[in-house]
Amino acid sequence: MEALLAAELPDGEGWQFEPKWDGFRCIARRDGETIAMISRSGKPLGRYFPEVLEMLGRVKEQRFTLDGELILPLADRLDFEALQMRLHPAESRVRKLSKETPAQLMLFDVLRIGAKEFDQKPLADRRLALEKFHRANAVDGLLVSPATTDRKMALGWLQRSGGALDGVVAKRLDQPYRFGERAMVKVKQLRTADCVVGGFRYAEKKREVGSLLLGLYDDDEGLLHHVGFTSAIPAKERPELTERLEALIEPPGFTGNAPGGPSRWNTERTAQWQPLKPELVVEVRYDQVTGRRFRHGTALLRWRPDKAPEQCTFEQLAPELKPSEIRELFGA
């Protein structure tokens, strides 16, 4: 079951609200000795998280299908970057990380327990069955996500999202599990930040700006670090902006972490960029931060000629929730 992104949480009766955890969506299935974990795209995840397979093997119930999120607590926070590192081709590396940084499974729905199918049952019944399952099969690393019908409480979760929480999901209490449909409503807490334009990339087929490379200064050494990009530039503004940017081309652009560093996702094109004098400032809208970088592309809101580049620091970014803060937030 998928989620439809919305601007605000629905109001009225009959809704259940849950935090949207910052991890990998996962369907966990067990049929006797056969245990599997499947990603949202249908790919197997068990190879990359053998410790979670072993944990599911310790559950008393021999047959089940559960829906949840793989999360990874690390250094007193949930670390999405560490989750990504687990998708490694070398089995020896995966085994090593599974012992050093074990993942957990946060459950929020159930499709089958034993011989009983739950996918056509309303969410209210599925939630009761999930909580009963967890009480009877509690093992370390297997968690149940909080849920509430109180919209005010859900709004409180939303205000604290952006780190360990990816937002809040709303589901109808009377609705069955609808496979492959966008039958849930997801709301993200979008934030803004003022960033220095430390460089740009040309578009693929034109010698005009395709994306702006964004930077923030650290508080320790005053270095400008690459934190992400925005390509939300109106087509009619690109020719004039290209001329403006080309007049500012001057190395190094970024004095700290720069674009095109070592990464298995880099291509020849992503390593090609033009460094700029750190003079231009833009305000952008972002959703998630991972490893002090915007995880997704940002939306360009406006230019900030009134803002000094040195004022654009990491202090603007919302810190990630620590597990201790999460427990306090949910009263768990």
C-alpha cells in the first residue's frame, strides 16, 4: 500500500495517524523456516540485513506477513546513510556491518498471522491484531510504531519531523489493505534554508545553467561545504542567469566537501561542475537531511541579496531526533 503526498493532515473522524519513519519500507514474510524481506520495489532485502532475518527467525509465530520499516539506530540517532551503506555487493562487508550496526524492524501493519488473512480486514482490526502479535512475539529489534486517532498529537509529531521522522501518515480506520494503491495520506514537514551558490552545472544539451550547487559554512573552520542542489529554475530565466554565473566562475567554489567526491552513484557528468565566487545566496525548501546534506533536490524559493554568504551556516538545519528524544515524544 502506497501513500499520496498532501499539504496537511486530514481532519474529521475515522483517521489513524502514524509517524513515517526514515528507513527502508519492508514486507517481512515467514512460512516455517522460509523467511524473506521484500522492498517496496519488490526486490529482496534479506541478503543485506541478515541480522533482521535471524531476529524474525526467533519469533514464536511460524507464519506471518508484516508491513514495516527497516531503521538503523547509530550514535544515538537513526542513520539513513548507514542503511544505504548496507546495500553492499560484498557479503563479508554486509556481515561485518550487521554485527557492528544492527538494524531494527518497525512494524505498522499486518497482512497474515498463521492461517488467518488480514488484508481485507479494516485497519482498526489489523492494528489490534498487530499489537497482540507483538505482545506474544516480542524479540529484541522488533518494534511497533506508535499510532493515534488524535490529530493534535499527530501535528506534534509532524512539527518534530525532518530527522528520524520522515513525516506523518494518515490511514482510514475502516479501510482494508489496498495493494499497490496510494490509499494513505503522507504529510512532510518542509523547511527552508538560505544557502550559498558555490557552483553550478550546465544542462545536458545546452550551454546554460541546469542546476545550482548549494553550500553551507561550518562553525568550526569557516569552510563552505556542498550540501545539495536545486534545478527548479524557470526556463525563461536560465539564459540571463547563465551569464551572471559565468561572470563569477572562480575556483575553488567549495572549500570543504565538494561535489563529485568518491561515490558509487557518481557519473562522469556529476563530476563536471563550475566553481563560483561565494557571493550569491538563495533560499530553498527541503525535506530531509542525511549526513549534513539535503537528501533530495530542493525547491528554489527566491534569491537573497540581503543575506551575507557568511550567515549561511549549518545552524539553520533541523537536528535529527535522537532515540531518547523519540521515546520522550511518543511517551514510550
